Amino acid sequence: MAEVIAAVLMTAGTVFFIAGTVGLLRFPDIYCRLHALTKADGLGLALIALGTALLAGSAGAVFRIALIWFFVAVASATCSHLVARHARQTGTEVQHG
Amino acid sequence: MADPLMIFDILLALSIVALATASLSVRDQFTMIVLFIIFGLLSALAWVRLSAPDVALAEAAIGTGVTGALLLKTLHHLRFVSGSRNRQPMTGVAPLPPVPLGVTLANAAFCGLITLGLAAGFLGAPAAGPGFDMLVAEAMPTSGVAHPVTGVLLNFRAYDTLMEVVVLLAAVVAVWQIERGLSEAPAPVMGVVWQGFARLALPAIVVVGTYLLWGGAEAPGGAFQGGAVLAAMGLLLLLTRAYVPQPGHRGIARWAFVLGTGVFALVALLVAGGGRVAFEYPLEHAKTLILLIEGMVTISIAVTLAALFHGREPVALTTGGRHDT
């Protein structure tokens, strides 16, 4: 049962990653792309981490997966903030239409 | 129906080759570096698939993380201080002359020779033989540690590992010697979110780096991986300006650079005698000695990589020039 739930969670996570990547490729400017990438990937990562944690054998492994999720989430949020900040400061325009 | 993992492996291998080709063929240097970093991450994944987590950790930490940071720092330096992309000419710094064609050709020749040597070594190796697995497994009880990779690196072929540490030492000596005339690139101001992230990440990096070092005795990890992760701490400290290198710190830095090589060589020589040769640790002290060496080597690797990222010997900068004392 746990394996089925884990598979569903990880599949859903992968769908979010694919959606984020499509957004990265299709959206018009850097701000929209960051918006698509960080939001979708953040949720995708959480779902995949949850799925992996269900299959993890020990409490230690679950704890490590939780730590990995936390630090990847914080790092990716910080990175996109830095990218957006740099784009704004160097005068990258928001694309309309 | 093919094995799904086989399909994954083939896709992974194709992506790695494609990324390598792309990173060599794009013209924009920033794109080139980003592609190289992705190439490193996928290579680390390939090492995982080859059941070599130690190499994967080293590739991810050193080959991708630290090397990527070094490349980006170099690009920043090229754009803002020296070279043809001089946007903000610094006082007293002439743009560097272009690299002579002879130097480029010599570099190409040496790289070609190394590639040929690697190819000869690879093709000359016995194909699909048993390797050294059996020999290592038999000798493990005499190594003093439980993890075969650490046993090989720090005991059975410790001489090679010592040389790897010496290479790193030579690199930082060379950088401190030649990069004297250049001014510092203006440090980018990264903002409060970044500062908060650094405050959160710093203690975690210390724990992870030490864990990698300590766990290396019985699980994948070790001095190089731990050292690279701890070097990331140095990078964070330098980037947040929490630590600004001062000329007075050069002495401590020099000691930290040679600590690993020095302790490694001393231990190797001191265990010799009484029927033993150099690097032949007495069994009852083997684990202690290996941990001592690994600990000191980790410190050296971390400080050296961070110093390479900083890029030049800290000198007292006076207005419009430099002041070497």
C-alpha cells in the first residue's frame, strides 16, 4: 500500500517538474519563468521527497530526506530571488503581451 | 522489453555527451560555465549509477560545486578587472595582453598528450577483468577502516593520495605567486535574503562536512568530499563579507595550506622503521592515524579551495595601487 501511495506521490511530483520546465521554456520573460520554475519545482520536490520518505526504511533516512527537502527548497528560493534581483537591477524589462 | 534503468542509463550517457559538446561549442562564457555545472551534476549521477558513491560525492562537491564557483569567480574577474571585457577600468591596472598563440598551442599539445595517455591507459587495461576487488577485500582487515575506498585511498595507495594533496598545495602556491598585480574585483552586493540564507546554511555546512569526513571510515565520504563541503563554508563567508581576508592572516593561511601535506608526509615517514616501510601504519593505530591524516587533509583542502576562490594573496591595498609588505 505504501508503495502505491509513494508511486502516486512521485508521479505527481514529476508532473509538477514537467509543468515547471514547460513554463521555463514557454513563458515570455525571466520573471514569469522564475515564477513557473520555483513554484512548480518546489511542490514537485516536496511530493517526491514525501514519496521517497514513505519508502525509506528507517527514521534516520526520513530525517535526512526531510533535511534535503528543507535545504534544497531554501536554496532554490534564495537562488531565484538572486536571479530576479539581478535581472531587476540590471534593468531587464517585463515583457507584456 | 528493455530494462527501464537501461533506458535511463542510455539517456543519461547521451545527455552527458550532449552537454559536454554544448559547453565546448557555445560562445557565451556564462552559458558555457552553466552547461559545465549541469554536466558535472549529471556525471555525479552517472557515478551513482556505476555504484561509485564516493566518486559521485567528490564529483558533485569538487568537480561541480567548487569548480563551478571558481569558474564563475574567474568570469566575474575577467569582466570587471582584467582582460578584454574591461567595463570598469581599475586605477593602476593595465588590461592583460592577449594570450600568445604559442602558449595556446602548447596548452593544446599538452592536453592532447594527456588525452592520448588516458586513452592508451584505458585501452591497455585488461577488459572486464576481476579488477582489484578480491585483493582489496582480502586486505581490508589490515587497513584499519571499514570502508574499502577509504582503505585504498588512505592506506593501500596512500602515496598517490599524498600527491593529490600536493597538487592542491602547488595550485595555491602558484596562484599566490602570480596573482599579485591584480586588484580585487568589486564584490557583488547580494542583499538581505542571501545573508539570511547564509546564516541558515553555514552551521548546516559545518555539520555535513564533518559528517562526510567522519563517516568516511565506514561509508562513502572522506577528506576530499568533506573538505570541499567545508570549503563551501569559506565561499559563503567570503561572499557575505562575514570574513574579509587580511594581510595579517597570511601566516595562518600558509600553515593551513601545508598542514595536510605535512602531517600526511610526517606520519608516513615516522611509521617507517622496525621492519615497516613508509606508509605502512601499525595495525593497532591504523584507524587513529588515518583519521588524523584525513582530519588535517580536510582542513588543508577546505582552506586551500576557499583561498583559490578568493584568488589572490591578501595584501594591504592602498588607494590606487597595492602595497606588498
